Amino acid sequence: MSRVTLITPKSPPPAPPPQDLYAKRKQIYPKLAHGKFRTVKWLAMAGMLGIYYLVPWLRWDRGTGVPDQAVLADFAGERFFFFGIEIWPQEAYYLAGLMILAALGLFLVTSLFGRVWCGYACPQTVWTDLYIWVERAFEGDRAARMRLDAKPMSFNKAWRKVGKHAVWLLIAFVTGGAFILYFHDAQMIAQTFFIGEAPLSAYWFAAILTFTTYALAGTMREQVCTYLCPWPRIQAALTDEHALNVTYRYDRGEPRGPHRKGESWEGRGDCIDCKQCVQVCPMGIDIRDGAQLECIHCALCIDACDEMMKKVERPTGLIAYDTDIAVARRAAGMRTQYRLIRARTVLYAALMVAIAALMAWGLLNRGTFEVNVLKDRSPPYVRLSDGDIRNGYTLKLVNKSGEAREMSLEANGIDGLQLEVIGLEATEAGRIFLPVAAHGVDRYRIFVTVPQETAGGRDHFTLLLQDTATGELHGNRTSFMAPGD
Amino acid sequence: MSEHHKDIDQPTGVETTGHEWDGIKELNNPLPRWWLYIWYGTIAFSIGYMVVMPAIPALPGLGTNTRGLAGQSDRIAVAEQVESLRAQRSASGSALLTASLEEIETDRELQQFAMASGESAFGDNCATCHGAGGRGAKGYPTLADDAWLWSGTLEGIQYTLQHGIRHEEDPETRFSLMPAFGRDRLLERQQIDDVVNHVLSLSGREVDEAASSRGADIFAAQCASCHGANGTGDRTVGAPNLTDDIWVFGGEYRDVYNTVYNARNAHMPAWGERLDEATIKSLAVYVHSLGGGE
Ligand code: SF4
Ligand code: SF4
């Protein structure tokens, strides 16, 4: 492949304005776009909002004594529930794995298709879109909003503004309120919240999220992406000249200029400089200036431009998902080629598959029963009056299943070893039966005594637990300490 | 900013800071104004904070630190928390007082409470001598084994804790004295050697048979009154069982010789003087659970 130089299209540099240290925010009035990407974005928005607001209401039967909420982070009970999966605090690495998967997914998508996350799925984008929709309902589209803001205060202006902010606040509150549903039983907290009986933390979180939703989606909007979010900086390192980004095809558009009906298209570009792409942009930028940190790749400028191209009867796609290298090669008169399979995309995909496989394997093979034996550290051993040596242990039985169990306990591995569980009698056969509660942890104190003839130094024995109902076996090799070497 | 720094970046039309690395220049974009306002806001907040909360430390000549209008003080907050904890505990604590030791051991909730408070009190007061978990040390009995000098029942342990051993200020202390047979010239060195041989033979050790049989007579005359004719000890006077494998002061010939020559008569304080009744009860339950409780 021959190398080509990437060039950024330049609009002629404006005369340097007198520079201020601080800049006032320029209000952006995004115009409503129509087209296939706008439709996709409406659907994506409906999907995202639907998931966020409705998921806490889904139920999932797990038996008695356990919450039946499908997705629940139960801090009081120290459990995380996700449909059929129940995560205990010591298994928080599954959540870490999920985070890593999500990060890698973001990397992969970015190196393939640019900032898809930013454009369609990020809460900042989704809620801002929703807020602009409300704004449009009260104040009209771009031109009407600009006119209204320029006018002095009047009754007409006042009720529109008040109405807009009221609806914004209502949405913000519903958003903050839905957040806490993920941490409590949704039905219960939804009732107690309004009679003042929910825990204080619920009110705090609802209040904080109400405020942030209102502030970030209502008043901060594009500033969040430009100034607060780290992602635009990170993505610069992930995207490359082969990634499909929302791109102005300057090879086709330039030289731009107004075009009157019937005029020839010879010797000029397809861009008619109508500035529709700028007017619909929620970030207030001009895509024709090339790739920019501010651009969230919402693709609305594609819709706006396509509409114009249809009007002037030129092919659509002057602005389109394209790669820097393709545009540069076409501009240089070369054939374009797309390379979605590259070292980095393969690497991200491979890592994702590996981690997902590892997690799936872990989840499928994880038992619902765990045996932990903690040996007393002090005293390490006790000499009894008849000279025998005794060690003390704490047996911790973790039962993650919804059914109570009974485990029979045996110990063997050292000659003459004797087992005693505090508070439980052994059967004649030397077996001891330990009850274990459903969804719980049970602790037992056990003493193991070894005659002095066979005890000496460090030895090992095996504790054997067997579920009396299912026959499931669990062994645990444990050390036994005695004086000597 | 001096004139010659006004370098304008051509594609963006933005002034640069004049800093350049490998041909890359840093743009001097203006900060958003709201950023500035937030900064002013934090300054205003900090002033308010200094007025409301304790903020300025005690400077020389100024006495104390500033208190702040809200009267917030970590010291007071801690005191309040300790107070409320104490109030919470006193409910369980008073339940400990009224319940018998057996009731405490069988009532799961009380038992857990007693074990927790007993364990921490043991660590603070007892572990210095008896070791963590009652592991014991030479001269300090192991509390986790099955041998007891005075008593291994709940009540017996409670009594020992309350009144101590050979604690002379407490009239009800557990008391007995073993004579220092050598130091006080009650026995000759040869006789002590004989009796030590006999004592060691009681737990099945290989000894000098002749010495041991001479020692048997001395044992019957001098030792049996407390340690029993067979050497199995007597808990009413805290005389250890000499036939088992447990030797608080060591079971080697030298150790036992030393014991007979000098006597040991170890001391334990009467904790009733220092700890409240609920704590003593918790300690009794805890020690009883270590492995030797009777
Ligand atoms: S830049 Fe950040 S906040 Fe903005 S859309 Fe992208 S991820 Fe979301
Ligand atoms: S330039 Fe186009 S894709 Fe980028 S934010 Fe603006 S409208 Fe969206």
C-alpha cells in the first residue's frame, strides 16, 4: 500500500479576534434533523430510556427469603442479583470483569466505527436529546427558539420557559428516582419514598441525580462532552485513519459554494455551503473543519446533508461514515480500501472473547457451596492431659443455593484422629451432621485430636463433607500442628 | 502577555501559548466562563466553611483553635458515639447481669455478645500472661487444654477471675502455699532428688527405680496431703495433677527439681477489683469455650 499524506481541509483562517482569558458559552440551537440516523437515534433513545426505567420492575423468582427483583444491588444483604446470577461480595471480580469487557467493547467499537457510544448510547447524549425534544415542544425549532430568546420577557415567553424547566425537572426527578430502584426493592421503595419512610441515602441519591440530570442535560449539554468527559481525549488514542468516523468528504465537496438551480456542477464541489450540517449539530461545530474533539459522532449532520443533496439532485453521502485514509486516497486519485480487520481490532476482539469465555466458564463452574477451614493460630496446638494433641478450627460453610442443606462431616488422614464439633453429637458411625441454612454462611467450631504416638510436626488430614440429599462431595485438606519437627 | 508571544495557529485562528514540542504548539484556548464562576463559588464556600466549621488551628498566643458557628467538634462527636454505643451495649450488658452463666451459654444471642466482649477483654487483660487464645506459656497455664488447677466449670472460672489466686488483698481469693522444701531446708538435696524421681514416675516416665521408691515414702509424708496419695492432685487447694502430661512450670527433671526446691505459688490478680461483673461473666464464657470447659 502506498503511503498518502492526510490533509485536513482548511477554511481560510479568520482574522484573530482579541483574545479573552475566559469565554462565555455560546448558546447552541440545534435544528431538528430528519433522516435515517435521526430515526435510529430516536429508537436508540427509546430503548435506552426503556431499559433504564423499566428494568428495576422486572421480577425473578428465587425462592423464599430472597429478593425477587431481577436486577438488584442489595447492599444491606451484601448481594448483587442479575436475573439467574447471584454475586457475593467475595466474587466482586465478576463485576470487575464486566467493567473490563465494557471498556474493551468501547475500544473495539471506537477503532471500528468511531464514537458510536457517544453518538447513540451515552446517557449524556440520550438525556440531552430528550431535553432538546422537550425544549422544541415548548419553544419550537431552532429559528423559533432563537427568536424567542432575543425577545424581551413576555407572558408568552415566560410560560414557555417555565413549562420547559418544569418538565425538565420532572424528568430529572424520575431519573434520580429510578436510580435508587436498583438498590432497593422497587415496589417497596417507591411507596416508602413518598411517605417519608425510605432510608436517608435514598433521598440523597435521588436528589443528587435529579440535580445532575437537570444540570447536565438541561444547561450544560455539549460542555459536559467538551470539558468534563475524559472520553473524547481517550478516543483520540483509539481511533486511527482506518476507523469509520462521521466524515465530510472534502474530496467530493470542495471547492464549496452556493449553487443556483440549473447551474453546472462542472469544476466545483458538491457542498453548496447551506450550513445545514452546522445548524443541526448539537455540539455547534462544523464537520467540514475535519475531525474534532467536540464531535460526538451523532451523525445528524449526515441526515441534514443528505436532505440537501436530494434537493439539489446530487448523490447523498457527502457527509458519511468514512475513514480518513479513504478520503485522502480518493483526493489523491487512488482507489479506496477499507480495513476493518486490523491488528488492534483483532486484538480487542480476541481479548474480549478470552475474558468473556473466562467469565462464562467461571460462572458455569462455580459451585453453590463453599467450604473454608480456618485453623486457630493461637494456640497452634494444645497438649491434653493424656498427652494427645488437639488443634482447633473454624469451619465456614457458604451455601449460595436457595435450599437448606445437611452436610455429613468426616475427617481422616492421620491415624487415630478424632473429630469433635462443638454443639453437635456424633452418630455411632463417627459421622456428624451439620445443618446449613439456605443463602447463608454457617460457622462451626471443630476440634481435631491426634494421639501423641502419631502426632508430630506438621501433618495433614482431609475434612470430607457430603450433602446428605444429593451426595455432593467437598473435600478440604488442612494442616495439623503438633510439637516436634 | 508580551507582543512577541502572539503567535496565531493558522488552521484554528487561535493564539498559541508559544510553547512548542516537536512542532506541536499548545493552543491558548480561553477557559469557559462558568468554570471561573465555579472557582469563585468554591472560594465563597471556603470562607463560609471557615466561619461555620472549626478551621483555624491554635496559633501561639491565640489560645484554642476557632470553634465555628456550627459547634462541630470531632472530639464531641466521638464522645457521643461512645456514649450511644455504651447505651446500646448496656441493654445486652444488663441481660448478661441477670442471666446465669448457663443461660448465657445456651442463648445464641447472649452467647455471641458474651463471646465478642469476652474475647476483647481477654486480649486486653489476660493474653499478656495466658497468651492469645489461652495458649499459655511456661508458668502461665494453658486455658485451652483439659487440665485445670482450681476449676474448669463456668462458675469456677468466674470465681477465679473475680477473686484471683493468692491475691492477698481479696479475702476470698483462691489460696494455698506449697513449701519451698529445699530453700527452707525441709528436705535434703538427696531427698529432693528421690521425690522428683518418684513424681516423674507418676506420669510413666523412665526414672531411677531405687531413687523413686525412696521418694515414694517422702511423697506420702510430705506431698500426698495436697497432691493426693496417687498424685492426681486436689482442685480445692489448686494442687496440680502430677500423673498427666501437663506441666505448667515444665516437666523436665530440672524444672520439677526447681519446683520442689523453691516452690512456685504463682499469682493471679483478682479481676473483680478492676472489671465490671458483666465483663467477668463474658470472660468466663469465653475462657470456658477455649477448649477445656467442663
Ligand atoms: S463525549 Fe463523553 S459525555 Fe459526551 S457523548 Fe461522548 S461519552 Fe458521552
Ligand atoms: S459534526 Fe455532525 S456528527 Fe459531529 S456532533 Fe455535529 S452533527 Fe454530530
